[in-house]
Amino acid sequence: MSAQKKILIIGGGFTGLTAALRLSADKNFSVTLVESSDHLGGLAAGFPLGGTSLEKTYHHLFLTDTSILDLVKELGLSERLIWCDSSVGIYREGKVHPFKTPLDLLQFSPCNFLGRLRTGFAALYLKHQKNWRGFAGVTAQDWMTRACGASAMASIWTPLLKGKFDRHFDKVSMAWFWARIHIRANSRSGGGGEKLGYFHGGFNVITTALEKEIRQRGVTIQTGALVEKISTDHTAVINGATVAFDYCLFTGPSPAFAKLLPAQVSLNDYAAKLRSIEYLGATCLIFTSAQSLGDFYWVNVNEADAPFLVFIQHTNLVGKETYGGKHVYYIGAYLSPEGKVFNLPDDELAKLWFSYLKKMFPAFTADQISERHVFRFRAAQHIVDTAYAAKIPDFKTPLPGVFLSNFSQIFPEDRGTNFAVREGARIAALIQAEAHA
Ligand SMILES: Cc1cc2nc3c(=O)[nH]c(=O)nc-3n(C[C@H](O)[C@H](O)[C@H](O)COP(=O)(O)OP(=O)(O)OC[C@H]3O[C@@H](n4cnc5c(N)ncnc54)[C@H](O)[C@@H]3O)c2cc1C
């Protein structure tokens, strides 16, 4: 047998782990996966809570997430998967309004009646419209304003766009918005209710099973291993040491990849493309409490003065028994990683966000909180503006043997673990094809 080709995978999130799973099935490869943080899982990583594992950022699956559902089956984890009834609300004008069914929309009093009807028709149109390309060059803000009117924009859509994209909200492509509505509407089960998928043991059960499987297949996994440079001579610098590879796959954020590449004429346009993609950070504050704050799983906070986007009572999806009888909450926001709120110390952030929570739920008391955690990710959501389709970087870079697969290449769908699994497998097949060509 000829010598094995050395594959270096950078990033231990779901894309990197899936690529490692697929490439390690090929005996012609010896695979090493490196991850800069001290654990695997990337944006879907968990931490220990209540005797189990909880994601640092809120996670669930949709029925349409077929790539990850197939992987779950393949890993023998189907029994860990649970499908739960979701309940969604919008906080506006001092209360949480249910916002899940067509009837909820019809009764959504912060929007005028015509706006509710127009929103219903727009949602129906987007659900059945299969071709998104016509939406790519128009902003969601403009298209939805024309379709739904000012009252629906003010009470429903503009706050959601602002919450997700901050100051970039009015640049976001309608194609991205179409995908959100289209996928979500089509993920409803036959009875009309929305089911969301979660795991006994959290998403960490997938990370752990993937880690176990790829280690068994001989993959070397190094955490705490930061890749600082990739060179033209098929080497990378990892924690100061030079390592040789035949093929290299990077799965982290696009601008971070640009920083690793050597300055070289053929690479300059590619690197400029990578740098043109902007990201927002995400901050999640998680707390556990004996207190219940209502019946909703997910509440979008649609007031202009709200300091966060979403309030989630995770145990209204999964049940508090899982966490030793305590309710588990997330408060989340997408923020500029250079901005003031992203960089607030934990205590100050908690003070700011809890004071707004008190406004939303006057009965809320911090006295009953038993645990509090704050997690920040600097590159959590890329800005999908109307020029985005032209910014998407190629999987194959101008550097021979070096590949890129990350969620900035997923468009018009939103990023998600399902797409990370799909793309991890796709890039593995591409590398394999090139290696065997
Ligand atoms: C707030 C929030 C909520 C979400 N909710 C959901 C949800 O409900 N359902 C869902 O399916 N998905 C959800 N997602 C999206 C999902 O988490 C991601 O799409 C998915 O985890 C991306 O996986 P990835 O491997 O592509 O990237 P990442 O998870 O970002 O992994 C990339 C890894 O590369 C590492 N890395 C980067 N640079 C280097 C370097 N130079 N050297 C070494 N390592 C490096 C990073 O540390 C990271 O671990 C959510 C994301 C966020 C932020």
C-alpha cells in the first residue's frame, strides 16, 4: 500500500467532526483534527449543567434537518432524540402574545388587522414559493414592508431583523428571509403543530459519539491547538510548531481563515472575498431557577428598548426533571464583538438583562437563581446582505490541497448543525475525489 496522505482538519465543530468521520473511513488517509478551544462541538458545544450537558447557545432541530437526523441514526443515537411541542411567543406592548398558529397571528393585537392578514398571505406565499433566486437582490426589510405593511413591520419583522443582524438589519437579503419562513413552515408535522428535536444529554451526545467513533478509526484529535499559519509548502503552524500535510481543511470563520493564508498574488482576491464577510458575535446568559416564568419555550422580544433578542425557557421544551427539577433559561443577543454590551463584565451584563426581564415578568426574582453562566462567541452569525451570493468563497482555495468549508458558504439557508453535517460530508467527498484523481 502506498503511504497514507496526511489530512489536517482545522476546527472541532460539527463540520470538522463530520468531515473527519467521512475521511477516516478511507484507509488511504491519516487524519488529524485540531481545535483551538479546550473542547469539541464549536458553536453547538455543551457544558455540564444539572448532571447533564446543555448547549452554551440554545439549540434544537427541525423535522426537515435530514442530514443530521441521518447521522444520528448512523451513530445509533435515535433513542436519545426526542421530539417536543414548541410554544412561541412575541413580547410586545407589555405582554407575551402567542405566535405559533395562524389563529395566533390573527389575534396579534400589536399589529393592525390588515397587517395581520397581509402577514398571513405573505407567509403562505413564502411557504409555497420554491424559487428563492428572485429574492436574492432585494432586502427583507423592503420586500416584507411591501408585502405586510408598516404595522406588521413595526410589531413583528423589523425587531426580529434588528435582533438577529443589529445595525445591518436593513441590508439583509430577502433570500435568507425566504429560507427561514420556507423551512420553518414546511417543518410542521402533519397535525399542524411544530415539533422541535432535542437530545437526552443535549447535542453533546452527538459530539461525544463522533469523537469516540473517529478516535476508534485512528483520527488524532488535539484540543487547545491553535493554527496560526498555513503556508504554500503544505505546512501549517500549530501552537508554534510546523506540521506537514497533504490536504488541509479549514472550518472556522472566513475572515479568520484569510489571516492564516500567506500573502500571494493568486490568493489575494480569494482572501479579499473572505475578509468581505462580516460576522456578529453572540452572547448567551444561562440561568437556572426554581421559578417558572410562563408557559412559552421561545419568546422573541420585539420592543425597541429591549437589550436582547430572545428569552427562552428551555425546560418548557424539554422538562425540568432533566435538570434536577430546576427551570433552565437562556437570554440571547447577537452583538458586534467590538461593541460595549458584548464586552461587558458578566455581572454588569446580568444586571442590564435581568432588569429588563423584571420589566417583562414583574414576578421575576434573582433570589431564586441557583446558577448563572455567560458565554460569548465572536463569530456567530454572518451578515447575508443583498450582495452576499457573490461573496461566497469557493470550497477549493487557490492554495493547492487547502480547502474551506464553513457556514458562510451556506446560503440562502441559515447556518445550523444540519448544514454543518451536510457540508462536512460534502467537503470530505471533494477532498477524497481530488486525492484519488
Ligand atoms: C446563538 C446560536 C443559536 C443556534 N441555534 C441553533 C439551533 O437551534 N439548531 C442548529 O442546528 N444550529 C444552531 N446554531 C448553529 C450551529 O451551532 C452552527 O451552525 C454549527 O454548530 C456550526 O458548526 P461548524 O463546525 O461549521 O462551525 P463552528 O461550530 O464554529 O466550529 C468551528 C471550530 O473551528 C475552531 N477554529 C477556528 N479557527 C481555528 C484555528 N485557527 N485553529 C484551530 N481551531 C480553530 C473553532 O474554535 C470552532 O470550534 C446556533 C448558533 C448560534 C450562535
